[in-house]
Amino acid sequence: MSQPIIKAQDLHFTYPCVEGVSTAVLNGVDLDIQEGSFVAILGHNGCGKSTLAKHMNAVLLPTGGTVYVDNIDTADEAQLLNIRRTVGMVFQNPDNQIVANVVEEDVAFAPENLGVPPEEIRRRVDDALKAVGMYEFREHAPHLLSGGQKQRVAIAGVIAMAPRCIVLDEPTAMLDPIGRADVLRTIKALNRERGVTVVLITHHMDEAAQADRLVVMSKGKVVADGEPRQVFSHVEELKAIGLTVPQTTELLWQLRQEGLDVPLDALSDEECAQALCNLLRAD
């Protein structure tokens, strides 16, 4: 197995006091993210998943424990640039990451600040825009794009930095279903075709189901970790912490409650349909 590109050990984080009250958000997180993997981190609002994401490229630093990026301690200020070259961040609102008036200039912004030579910047910008399916919009004004298109431009801006890992903190939360689907396709292609490590923070069950690995958080801790079909089969445990499951799993679970013999790990629509066909044949 490859070495973890991100490693959290006994990670604690407490936000500073507000009116004399400190808020502990992460309570001893141990997590390894293997290079080349596609990991979804799922949990209800306030569970700590976005705070964890911000530790993955030193936007936040631990108040206890350690986070390593490519074996570099994120608390090492001298290594901050290397950490952020290794792990890029995409946030929920693309408008907060778009800084230029032309798409290709926006994508070029970060490489320029990293001192990348002009010819290499041109290659990276074209390559990144093609990777997210936005090359034909390279001379457009970002503010005229749809939400999904803006988010893909924001992702291209991170790709142009050539990171080995991209952490996306609820990148589809503000998008309509078409925009969400576009962004998910882009994320999966980056992982499958380019080998970029992807960490997707989400509260959408259908998005989490598309990852290779699913990490579930509750009250600042990791409470489940495994393949999505395995994690989602623990329906009662997920419901107990306020989460739902994909509609396919919910349907099969309800049938099981009625005493019918169906599998809970049939996650896709096709697998669920096959399970129902098998059930009808058995009758």
C-alpha cells in the first residue's frame, strides 16, 4: 500500500474563546489518506468535517495532536508553501476563490504567485481548463458563468498549482443538480485519469457513495470508516447520529424491516433493481 499523503494523529482543535466559552470541534481524530485515493468525509452540520478539511493544508493548525502532509508537520511554518503546493483547497463558494475578470487569468493567478515560468503557466492553464471541461470558456468573464461552471474554474485554479491532493470542502453545496453532477464528474476524472488524491467533504449521501472510501464523523470523532457499501449498510447506526442513507439502501432496509431477505450493500440503482428482481423471482 502507498504511503499516506495526509496523516492526522490524535488531532484536537478548539476554536478560541467567544464570551468566555471555548468550542472543542475535533476530539482525537486519527486518519490516514492514501495517495491516489478518493475519500469522502460525511457528517451532519457541526460534526467537525470542514474543520478537519482546513487542517489538511494548514489553513488551521491543531491545538492538540499532529497533522502530516507528505511527512511534513503542518505546524512547521517554514514548510507552509510546500504543504500548500502538495494539498490544494476548493471551498464551498466559488465566488470567494475567483479573483480575476477573465477565466484564464484567474486560473493563472496561483501559478504566477508561485513563480512558475510564463511558458509553463500557459501550459498549466490550458491543461487545467481542459481537465475540467472549461477550455472553451477561457476568455469569458467568470461572473457570467453558472454556479457549476464557476466551481469548475475554481477547481482548475487549484489544478494549475499541480497539487498531488485536492481537498474539496462541500463544493456542491450551493449548486443545482446539474452543477453538482458536473463537479462530481470532474472530481472523479481527476482521480481516475490523473491519479490526484481527492478528499471530498460532503453532506450529500449520493456524492459520498461515489467515493472509494467513506469516513463518517460525529461530535468531532471518526465513527465509521470503510467502503461506502459497507458503511451505508449500518443503517441503524447512521440514523442514530442523525444521518440518512442513499435511497437505494433505505428502500432495501425498509424491506428488511418487513422480513424480506434483501442485501443492504446493493448501493447503485442497478444493484438495487437486481436485488428486487431476485426477490420477486424467489417468490
